[in-house]
Amino acid sequence: MRYNEALWLRLDAEQLEQVDRFRAKSGRRTMTSALRHLVQAGLQVEQRRSAKERSVTVLSVLHELDREGLTGRLADIQRKAAGLILTQNRSRLDGHISLSVLVLQGADKRIRELLESFQTLEGVSHAWLSECPEKPIGTRSLRRALGAGLAEHGWACTPRGMVMTMPLILTCGAELLWKQLLAMRPDDHQIAVSFSVHLGRDAFLHVAVLKRPAGANLSVLPLPSARRRALSYGQGSAPDAASAHF
């Protein structure tokens, strides 16, 4: 389609009156200037809506392993939501409880409906969403973002312990510090799940699910200083958090 500098636009009398009121209120001299501003504002709203619909969210589901028929019902829900799911990870927390972690991308309404579908199933003890930052985080701001994430994402209580899902979207190069910070977690905080998803344009989603005993201290990950981090880099690569699965 070819675009010309001039565009003829037909509006009804009520629309013209609304535009003229906006022109007078905003102090613009011409209707053309007012229309150009309104079109640009509308485009920005649409861009934000589209970005929200493409936003990435992590859905965590704690469910019983020995509940009859539950595995099949969970699978049916996931098949119906296949267009939303970028990837999924399943881990057994103990002999009775399993944790499914789904990385979702799509409209907020559909994601909420998927969450409700899991929450209404018998045998699902908890199902919750963990929002991801919209922009990738670099090495310099990772420590601050990690601290904010730990404060924002709460612990889910289970009969045998507590779990927390913590997702961060990082730029390429920040993974080493991410793994190092996870490796410095308190002794009573285990890593139930740790995986990464490539989102494109050098952006990676890193998801860690921490597990701790119900009576453990609510301490958060110790965030190393810049000097300590530099010394650690000099000693070689940090341990791979994914190797800490149990």
C-alpha cells in the first residue's frame, strides 16, 4: 500500500465536535494538529495493549501425584491452552506433591482464565502467577531487581514446606551472575526448578523455584557486593544452578 502525504478523512458531526472541543481545550490552533495528536495517542495506547498481550508470565501449579485422574485433566487444560504456552517444566517436590511451571505469552484475559482452570481442579493445592519485568535486566541492575523480586513474590505454603517462583528476564551476559546468586542461597533454601527460555533479541527468561522447610527462617538470597562479585568472577565460573535439582 502506498502512503501519500495527504489523507482525506470523513467524520460525522459529533466526532468533529469532539475533536474541536479537544483542539480548544489543548490550545492547538488547527483541527489538523488536534487530529494528528489524537491519532498518535491512539497508536500509543494500541502499542501498549499489544505489548501487554505479548508479555511473558510464569504460572506455577502445585498438585497431588496420587489423585486419580488429575494428571489427565491437567494435560487436557494444557492442550487447550497450547497457543499460550512457550515451555513447561515439571518437577516432583516429594513423594506426594508435584510442581508444574508453565511459561506463558499471550493476552492477559486468557492467562487469567487458564489460572482459574487450574485453581478449580480438585487435587491442585496452589496455582499462582509470577509476573516478569517487561524489559530485560542487565548485570548492573540485576542485584536490585533480584532483591525486589524476592520481596514481591511470596512463598506458597504446602504441607511439607514452602515454595517461591522467581522469574527474571535478563540480557545476554547476566546469566553468570544469576547462577552465582542462586548458588549463594541460604543452606535451607533448595532449588526445586531452574531453567531458561530464549525470548529473542538477546533476552532470556530465567526461572528459579526455591523450596524451603515450613519452619525455616525467611531470609533472602545474600546479594554480593560489586567487589566480591569481581573476585568471584576471577576464580572461574559459578556453579550451574540447574545441577541443584532434587
